[in-house]
Amino acid sequence: MLLGKMGLIAAMVSLLAACAGGAAGGAPEAPPSGKPAGDGTLRWFGGPTVLLERGGVRLMTDPMLGPRGPHAFVLPKHPSTGAPNADITRYVDPPEVPLGRLDAVILSHGHADHFDARAKELLPKDTLLIVAPASEANVRKAGFTNVRALDWGQSTVLEAGGSRVRVTAVPAHHSHDSALDTELGKGNGYVLAWEGDSPYVVYWTGDAMLSEELRQLPAQLGAVDLFLPHLGGVGGDGPLGLRTMDADEALQLMSLLRPRRTIPIHHTTFSHYREPVRALEQQAEKAGLGNGLQLPRDGEAIDLAR
Ligand SMILES: [Zn+2]
Ligand SMILES: [Zn+2]
């Protein structure tokens, strides 16, 4: 059963890698550095939220748009202390960047730190939401009408601004402990592959630990232009251990993926994040992997062409 599922994932991912390389006729895949200058930008809104614009397509990940303050959202059980109904602090306001038209909002999973009340208010209810199957009922209950659910290995295509982007859900295990992983629910990572003559591949982990499936992803994906790992080492100081990667795991994945650029997110903004992002910066430097690492600042437009 497991092998069957992983085989399906491998097939889907290699299909999208082939598409991203262009050329059904088998032209060699252009190296990332040889691509024409793109028009992409990424803005970090804090936590797991980025606005990604490329080739006329505008996407947002896990929108957390509420203001700073001690009651940003409530976690049913604090990942470090186990305290029930724990209020989580947001340390900084999200940047004042207009959301404008969004072609899709992509949700990794349904936890409270990934889609907040303000975002549910602000987003038009017909915004396309791409979600894990376990989240579908909840987002529909919140009034959203245009929802596509993707299980691991499944994909959908977005067409906007003259671009085609294939969005594929990939595994994201929330804990190394299988009982806790099941308790936390099944979520997604995603591969976003811009197709056509300016291909571009983004891998966004969601809340994922470094699992066997993720160790296999690099071989299936080929060149990754942009890697967006969720850090924060959430739960690392608690009795049940890590629920998101720390610098050590992220670095292992970076060394397997060798992405052209890495922009770590899901750190710094909220009080349940435990590990400062500079841990990754320091370890990547030591390991000789610091070159493509770029720490985002709230709201700064990072030019993805450089
Ligand atoms: Zn989560
Ligand atoms: Zn999270």
C-alpha cells in the first residue's frame, strides 16, 4: 500500500519535472542558471505566508494576516508546554502590501497558525483555495466556494497571465512520532512548477519533518529553483519533540536538493516558534551551503531573477 502510494508520488513528480523541463520532444533541461531573467518576486508576510508572483501568476501560501498581539490565534495544545488552549503571540504586524488579485491561495494544512481569522475575512469567498483533503470541509464551512483538494501525488494546473503552473501535493509528515503525526492530521507540501519556455520549480515543504519520502524527492524533482522550508523547530523543547524542521533537518534536505535559492519561512514571527533562523544561517555557512540562502525580511520584495 505504502509502496503503491510512493510509486504514484514518484510518477506524478517525475511527470511534473518533465513538464517543467519543457519539451515533450526531449530537449535537454536548461540549467537553472541558464534561464532567461524571470520576472518573479517573493514577499514574506511573516510565518508561513508568502506572496509569490511569476509570469503573471500571483499565489499566496498559508495566509496569516492578523495584526501583532498576544492573541494572534489559539492552539489546542501548546507544542512546547502541552498547555491547553494556548494563546500565541504575533510579534510583528504583517506588511502593508495590497493583496490584489490572487490566482490561488494554497494551504498546507488546517492548523490555526496557517489560515487566520483576518485572512478568512479579507479574502474574497470565491478565491481559489488549494488544500489538503482534510481541510476541505472546514474552508467550505468558512464560506469559501472555489476549493480544490489535492492528496499526496495529485496535481492541478493554474492558468493565468499567459503562464501555466502545475501544483502538486507532496508528503508532509508533521512529526517523527507516528501517533503524533496521525493526531496532528495529514497535510501537504507542494511543488509549484511553472511550465513553458521559462520553467521554474518551487518546493514548499509545509509543516514537514525530514521523512523518507522527502529524502526521495530530490531525485524525482530534478533542479529546484526555489526551496521554501518551514523552520522554527516547533515542539523541539517539548515532551513530544519536533513538529517542524530545525536547522539540522533543513540543512540535510538542502544538501540533498541543492536548490538554486533557499528562503526559509515559518520562523521568528510567532511565539510557538522555538529556533531562531540564524541557526540555519550559521550551519549552512559552516557546511558550505550558505550561497543560495536568503533570509527574508517582512514585506521586502525579493527578486527571484537574480
Ligand atoms: Zn501544523
Ligand atoms: Zn505551523
